[in-house]
Amino acid sequence: MSRRSYTRHVPDVRMITHYAETGHSTIHSMTAWAKAAILLLIVAMVTVATDLYVLMMIFAFTLCFYALARLPIRLLIGWYTMPVFFVLTIAIMFVFTEPGEDIARLELGSTTIGVTDNGLILMAKLLLRALAVVTFSLATFMTTRYGHVVYIAHRTLPSTIASMFLLTYRFLFVTSDELTNILDTVHSRNGHLARGVFRQTRMFAGIFTHAFVHAFERGERISKAMEARGFLGAFPVSEGIPKPRPVECVMTGVFAALLGAMVISRYYGQIW
């Protein structure tokens, strides 16, 4: 499948859907119920875990899960850019404010700025948490067919919220198409994007503004077309999901037991 995208740092929803619908691997054959349950358990585990080595093991498991699904590692590395940038933007101050032994210290007049070991460890923990959740989430969505996503949404969410979720998912494709069309226009007329920080900032602000305006207009046209064809606000469920196999139930149970042990160790360890 050819990618119609100008950046490798933003997940391509069409590429994700392509791997979900056409992939053949052990992870693709897993039932969507098991993958969804393990995803929730992974989110809870990285939230509860405080030990750096435990977080590293969870992250290593998510990478193995992604690789076992035969998904491209190169795409994953590019898609890591946004979560890494987001975490570093939020956690950069912890490097200087977290108590601990100084690794480096800089004096600026009467102000002293120091990088502590605990600050770096805290940032590493936040990065591992974010990357573990992102990796497993991408692996789950890239190995789960859209029909199964619809079935889970209708079985676990109220009908109105399920329809909003599915419409939002569909709107991602519309926004991506409009943004790519505008970038095509920019490249065809200018040959390349404007150089310079301020000129690029103004240009990208205009690009995103026009993209979202056109996407909303196109979304309105799609909505009217769906209503004209009898859409009543609920998506039909065309297929079901097979029940989890014994191996998948055991795997889910193991993760639930590990989560329970982590909760006891963190919150009730002093009692024992």
C-alpha cells in the first residue's frame, strides 16, 4: 500500500486500517476482546508501577507484541516522535527540580540549575509509560478489524457514545484527506514549503486552519448524505467476535494477577 503522507511522525489512519484488514499473524488471529482487555491492563500496570526495571519489562513486552504482529518497526520509530516530544515538554522541569544527587550543575549569577539523577530516572519512567501504552495501542488497532471495533463499541458503550466514537474515527480520514490535499496544493504551487521559522509557522497555521474548515464542511455534506439514505444515528453491526480461546483467557488472567500483585506491593506492601 502506498502512503499518501508528507510526514512519518504522525500515525497514518489509512495505513493502520490497511494492516488491520489485510494482516495475517498470530496477533491478528487473537480475539479483539483479549487484546482490548490486555490493553486496559497494560494501562493500569504502567500507572501503578514505580520501579524502572518493571517499566522496562512492560515496554519490552509491548515491543515484542508489536513485532510478533509483523508490523513495520520503522513506522513505529517515526510515530514515537510525538509522544516523546509531548513527554519531554511536560517532564523537562522534573530533571531540575527532583531532589537527588547532582549530575551536572550550572550557576547563572545568583541562580543555580542542577540536573539530578532522580530527575532523569523520573523522566525515563514517564517515557517508558507513554511508549508502552502507545506501542500496545498501535499494535491493537493495527491488528483489529474495523467490524470488530464496531462490535466492541456497541457492546461496551451506550449507543449514542458508540456512534459518536465511530463517527469521530471516520472523521479522522476526512481530516487527513483534506490536510493532504492542501499540502499537495502548496507543493504544486511553491515547489517546497517556505523557509524560516516565522514564515513556516504562519504557513502551517493557515494550512491547518483551512484543512479543518474544509474537513468540517465535508463532514456536513457526508452527514446530510447519510441522513438522506436513512441513517438514524446508529451503525449496524455486521459481524460478531469469536469468544476468547483458553490460551487468551490464561494470558489475560496472568496480566490481571500481575496487576493485582503490583497494586498490593505498592499500596499494601507495608502491611505485609
